[in-house]
Amino acid sequence: MSDRVYRLILGTLLLVSLYFESSALMYVLIGMLFFEGITGLRVPLLVCKLTGGTLAACNQAPSQRPTRFNFEAERSWRLMMGFMLFVTYVLLYDKLWFVPWFLGFAIFGAGASGVCPGLHCFKWAGCR
């Protein structure tokens, strides 16, 4: 599983949980994003390793660009999405109800197109 497919599935699950007002699914997704961001154990990497793929086959080969921080952009993205969903869904949903919907559509679009502006911003900022 690539990160692109993961974003497509994550965006779909976010939109489904918002549409059906399933708080339990939303809490699981937020917890999963925080867990992946903190530990570095990502679902696409685990699926790739379970299927017997190499790092190059899993599209996880280290880049040759110089970086400012020794922190992965994917982990930063997951922590930021988990934090934004936590704040806007758990704490301020009555006032900022549109932000989780926007994030769901943005993540779904990033998975469908393969271009994630948030991830590119983290890479531009110096994450590896």
C-alpha cells in the first residue's frame, strides 16, 4: 500500500464518519493519526512489510535532498492532521464544523491526485 492509497482511504473514512455522524470512527481515526505520528509505525509501511516488499518497492527510499530536521514529513503531516481534527472535531465542532469536512475532502483529493500540498510544505520546511 502506498501513502497515496492510504490518504485516499483515510479521506474516505473521514467523510463517511462525518456524514453518518459516527464519533467512534472519528476518534479511532484521530487516535490512529496521533499513534502513527508519534511512533513512526505507519500503516502503509506495515502493509508493505507484511506483503514482503522492499523499501524501494514500498516507495520509501530515502531522498537525497538536504534536510534541516531529522524528522519525516509524513510523521509531521500525520501529527498536524491529528491535531487539527482533534481541535476542530472534539473541542470546537459547534463553531468550526466545516474544518473537518474541508480536511476530509482535502485528504481525499490528495489521495486521488497524488499531490498533497501540506506534505510538500513540510518537505519544503526541511523535513525529510
